Amino acid sequence: MIQPALKWVGGKRQLINSIVPLIPKSFSSYCEPFFGGGAVCFHLKPNVAFINDINSELIDFYKVVRDYPEELISELLTYVNDEEFYYSIRALDRVDSFKKLSAVKKAARTYYLNRMGYNGLYRVNRKGLFNVPYGKYKRDFRPNVEAIRDLSIYFNTNRIVFLNGHYSEVISYLDSDSFVYLDPPYDPISTTSFTSYSRHNFFREDQCDLKAFCDKLDSMNIKFMLSNSATPFIRDLYKDYNIKIVGAKRFVNSDGKKRGFVDEVIVRNYK
């Protein structure tokens, strides 16, 4: 397994042992429309993969890891764990000069804020400005050089296609032998659940649209797996498919007392 370079809310590293045995043994291509931290993909290391996420900063980061890993590492080695420095880096998207920054500097900012921001959150306001507070970690800031280099090697020695659009657009890249793993923003289990991964919120009507997309995959004989919270709404929405309940550790909630193990569903259109 290649170690993910980024921490990501809802990341699947802790559920790998539950997910991987349920994945088909063979497929022509792998597709992940809500990529995030990519733990499942990096565990499987498919030779052909279509990676999509609506978060352009995330996809741009992976492109820099592919094309300029050493330049990214060199930039990150100049960064430090310091509150004033953190807020100066965070504030870069609030000035016009941000658009003129190199792709490497933007990717370094994405990585640094992910590592030094509170609880590894990626959250933006309605204007699309990053607004996660400083994490107040005691440790020094050190980029995971090995993870960045390993990812770059993987991206460059396989056919990995990066996409940055609506999840439904991936369908043009698929055939009946493809496998699709969907890890969308989860249906909230409470009013304090964290759901804002980007400026694009994901409501219940969006969950219904996603289910219709899954139905389309099924009609094309494309195998899919979907993760979501095990709310009554989601369990009823996917009642016609195979549903497996798994326990997952929830690390993010505005009420610290409500962090703990929760049920998630793994939905499949195959046995």
C-alpha cells in the first residue's frame, strides 16, 4: 500500500480491511469519482485509474506530485510549524497575487494547510476561501518525503488520468469491465456532522441524484461500490442493492463528546 500524502475527512485507511475483500478480483480500469485522500486506490495500485474530485486544489496537488515531486519537497522543507506562518500561508488565497503563484507553491500550500490545520480539515467559506484554524500541534512540521516520492512513481509508471469535474462526467471513461468506488460526502447522522468538504454542499437531493447515477452504472453492467453513513435514509435509498454494515471511527464532529464508532454502509451491485 502506498501511503496517502494527505489526511482527509472520511478517509478510508481505517476501513481498508473491510473494503478490500469486497472489491472484485479483476477489472480493466478503476474509477474513483470522489477521490479525496485516495486510500483505497493507493492500496490497490491499479494500472489504469480515473481519479476525479470537484476540489480543484486537490487535483492540482496530485498533478504537482506527479510532475514536480522534488520541487514540491524542496519548497515544503522551508516551511515551519508556527502560528503566524500558518496564517500567512492560509491568507494567500485572499490576495490577487495568489493566481500568479506557481503550481508548486500552490501545491505546497495545500499540503501544509492539510498537515497543520485543525484536525486535517479541508473547509472553505462561501467565497471558496480556506478557513480552517491553526491546529496548535506540538510537533515540528516535516513533509512525508517518502509518500510524495512513492506517489509520483506510481502516477508516472501507470495510466492515471486526473479529472476535475462533476462525478457523473466519469462515465464517459468507463466500460463494462470497469470498477467504480464512490465515497461521496456522507449523509449527516446529526446536525453537528461535518459535511463541508468544498464550497459545493451535498444535500439529500444530491444523494438521490447519486443513487440515480449508481442505477445507471448498474444498467451498464458496471460494478460499483459505495460508502456512506448508515442512516435510515441511505439504507432505504439503496435497499435494492447489497448492503453491508461496518463500524468506523469518527474523528470529526463539532461536539468532541460525539466522536466515536459509528455505522457505515458499503453498498454493492454485485455479490
